[in-house]
Amino acid sequence: MKIYSIDFKNYRKSVDKCTLGINKQTIIVGKNNTAKTSVVEIMTKFLTNNSPFKLSDFNYKVIKKSFINNLYDEYKSGKKELLFKFPFIEMNINLEIDEKDNLASIKDLLYEFDNNEKIIIKCIYSIDKIEKIFSEFELYNEKFEESKEKIDFYEFFIRNFYNYYTKKFYSTKPESDYLNEVEVNYIYGLFNIFIISAQREVDDTSDNEKMTLSNAIWKFYQEKKKKSTDDLNSDDLFREAIEDIKEKLDDTYAKYFSDLIKVLNEEIINDDKNKKLDIVSDFDIENLLKKNSKVKYFFEDMALSESSNGLGYSNLLYIYIQIESFKFDIKSKSAIFNIVFLEEPESHLHPQMQSVFLHKINKMFQSSDIYSIISTHSSYILQSSDINNINYFLNGENGLIIKSLRNFIEKDEYSGLKNIIDKYFILNTCDLFFADKVIFLEGMAERIMLPYFFTKFDMANKEKIDYLLLDIRELETLVAGMRDAEVYPVSFFSQTFDLTHKILKDLHSLEAAQIEMLRKQMEEHQALIQSIPPSVAAPAVVAELAEKRFAGCAGEVFFQPRRPIEVDQRPVLTDTQGDCPDALFPKPPVQAPQKVQQVLPVFVGAGEQISGFQPRQGGGAVANHLFLRHGRPPCPGRFGAGFSGWK
């Protein structure tokens, strides 16, 4: 059996149902502040007894003051079925059951013999008895009927909600309304959750006192000692070595403190012959290991502290030690689903190491039943992962949105795209997950120039943008503070109008500055074009030649001198003779005058200077070099871009 997906709603940013696709390895990606950590926290709060829910865990839309107070008003008016109107948090764990799976291990989830291919574990955090919260609210206010301490129902709710809310668990099936209630402790036993948070506190300073790796080694020892199933007690591995040290220290103490011990025994302890004072060594194994076990790096004959290594390697070592500790925890428990949450493993790692890390993690979990859920900001980790494993988190208008790439690939209309996406899912493509907007570039020139444009337009007004952002945030804070108010003070409107006017004024100023900058750039470009010498732009001899031979040409003239110019003499064609004189009337070309051959190569790209001419009756064209572009389709003959028709 396996976890296929997890749904949750009303938890923090998630208003509508959000679905996280789960694989043996699951990658969570998204920009900052897109609720990636919420997945870890909601599963921890539901599936362990270590972290209770808080009021801030509810989505703010379901705990508005007006909404909560309205619940009490409806209760007083006699309305029923208010239980489902109270705020709640829900999470569904969708399981897929294989024919070979042992159903005895999940017997409490089954309530019928057939149709057990898909099971849903429904977890709900909701109010237990609404009558109790309403009655106790009324009793509370009766005590302060005439005092200022009387409060509304919203205030009572946010102070005391945890006394009336409980976690409940059910099993059900897709498309079924039946809920089979399951014991809380049974659900806790099904799942074993381990978190390696982003705050790992590794350090590389020389005065490091945290000793993160050494402490991790100590915790590894504790887990192994508690969870080891070996016949030999793990302490026995250390006792023999410690006893040897103890004997040597006792002999040393006896020699070193002999005079002192003799005096104390003769002068102080002399009243009782059965008493004797002595100084001996005493070791507590756990304290000895905890305080005296350090991670060292050995470079030839020199021992270096753990802070002597770089943050990247310290980060990797810490993660590996934590995972190995979790493996001992798995052996001691009978949990079916073992899940490791790993936040931002790319911290302090260079790009190549980030890519390698994912393969190392896969190798560690390859032969185990551990689910790894990894949240990351790294394009390199994304590039190295299977596209089916990626879940994209983004903020929508109504809250959190999760897009599972596996669900996208599994759609019938996109079934053939997986190989293509896998092939072209390269580093630059991965960056799309962290972008606000995307600009598609046609060629290399645009790719080179675009960063320059960003610099010119953004940096010139960076200070104005910063001040504008401050005003916008101040306006947002001001409006948000009045969100639940029933009466708005006059000062609110005056401050809001002043800030809005200031923001609009700054935006107009910014727009005017951008337009002026564009105008100046256009003038500079125009001046640059006009500064080109006339001899380069349009040689007089070419202009004279063009005027004589192509007067009246309807279209632009382009010169592309690729070899010595040949003037091809052509007879006039009527419309019935077609548009391809080359095919119908082949004539041997006549060598162009030497003067034309010398001048035309200089005239590349300047054809627009002599546009607006047509060849005279009986005229010709510079074959394969001088192209006349008309509104009619080009001639498919040997003229290439060619010209259509003659006049």
C-alpha cells in the first residue's frame, strides 16, 4: 500500500482544497512565502501528539470577527445545524491498496470486505459540542453584566477555542458519504514522522560552541541505545574501555594524593577504624559521551574541530546523521508509513553538490519504505528530480494553489509529453518555478540586450520604487487594520485618501520619467543614424544609376552583392506571359560596368534610400543582387527573394 496524495483545506493559506501528489520522493517547489512548510506542519499537528493547533492555523477568512459573532446571533435566533458553519481544518490522506498488501495491518480502516482499492483517512480538527461553547459564553458574560469586562462571542472564541475543539479521524472511500470513526492512537501508530528543518545551525566559525555535529552524534547514540534490538547492551561496548581507564586513573590518584589521603585518614577519620577516605575516578557513560565526544577532521597528523570544515560539508553530514538516527527509530516502531520531511537541503551547497545530493538521498532510501518530502528553492535539485515528483506551490487570488506535475502528465491530452518534458527540463526551464513573469526571447541578440534594458529602466528609478513600496505597504496596513471594524473613524478616510493621492502622484511621476527617458533614447538613436556619412548611406553613383534604370519602382530596393554584378537584359513580359522571366526568356547576362561593380558592395542595406522607383519599359534588374519587394508574391525563379512582374 502507498500514499498517493494528501488534501487539506482551511489551513493557513489554503481556503479551497489543495492536493499534494505523493511519491516515494516528493519535491515541493515555490517562491518564498508560498506555504511550503505548511505541509510539514499540518501533518505533524494531525498525525502526532507533539504540536497542538493554534488559532493562527485557521485561514483568516474563516475566523473573521463578523462571521464568528454571526454564529452566536444565529444560535440565539433558533437556527439549527450550526456545527458545520464553525471554522474547521481538514486533511485527507489518500491511500492505494494493492492485492498483495496485508490488510490486517490496516484492519481498523476497513468497514467492508469489497472495494478496498482506495481508502481515505479523513482528519478533522473541529468544534465538538456547540451548545457547550454558547452556554459557557453566556455564563461568562452574566458574571460581568454591569462591568466593562463583558465581551462579544468573537473575543470569547479566540481566547478559549482550544477547550472546545478536538481532532477526529475517520476512514472512508472515494464517492462515499459514510464515515468510519477511528481511534486517535491507532492513527498515531500508523505514521512515523521525522523533520529535518531548514534551521540546522551548522557553523564554520573558529569559536563555534554549538558543536552541532557532535550533538547530532550524541543523539544518534541515544536513539541506537534505546531502539537497538541487539542481544549485547550498547553500553557494554563502552564499559570495558572505561574500566581500563578507571583502573589507571585510580592508581594515579593513589600515588598523587597519597600524602593528603594519609593525613585526612589519621587526623579526621581516625575515630572509626571501619571508615576510610579515598579518591577514585567515577565516570557516567552518558555524560562522558555527551561532553567528551567530538567530531574531528584529521589532516595528516593534525586534528581539526568540526568548525574547521565548510558549511556545505557540515550541512551534509548533519543531514546524513539525522537520517541514520531515524532509521533506528523505524526499527523500534511498527508504523506503516515512515515520512522524512527535509527542508532546503541545498543550504551552503554549490550547484553540482546540490544535484548529487538528490541521488545520494535516493540511494539511502532505495531499499527502505521511507517517504521523503523535500522542499527546495534550488533549480539544480529540480533538474535532477523526476518530473512526476514535483509539486509547484503558488499564491492565487483565493489562497494557496498546488499544481502537481504528475497530475498534468497523467492527463490523456498530455500523455505523450513526458519524454519531451524530461528531455528539455533543463536548468533555465526550472527557473520558471520562481518567476513572477516570463519573457520569451527570439534570438541571441535579445538575450544579450534584455539584462541591459532591465538595468537602464529599473536602476534609474530604484529609489522612487522603494519609496512607492513603503507607501503601498503603509496603505495596506491601514486598510487591513479596519478589516473587522464595524464603524470607521474619520481619520481612517483622511489618511487613506492622502496615501492614495500620494501613490497616484508618484506613479504618474514615474510614468512621465519613463516616457521622457524613452524619448531621449529615440532622439539619440535618430541622431546616430543621421550622423552616418552620405557616402556610406547612399553613394551618389548608385542613386544616379537607380534613378535612371529603376525610376518608378513600386517597393523597396535591396542590394545583396555576393559576387561580381551581372546586369540581366530582359524583354518586357505581359501579364499572360507570367511572373518568372528567368524561366521563359533565358538570356546570357551582360557584364556590368566596372563603376557599378565597385560601388554596389558599399551600398549594402541602404536600398530604402532609393525606394519608390520602377524600371522603365524594357529595363532589367541586377540579377540575384538587387531585389524589388512588391505587394505581390515573389517570383519563385532563380532570383531568390526576387521581384514579381515588370512594367
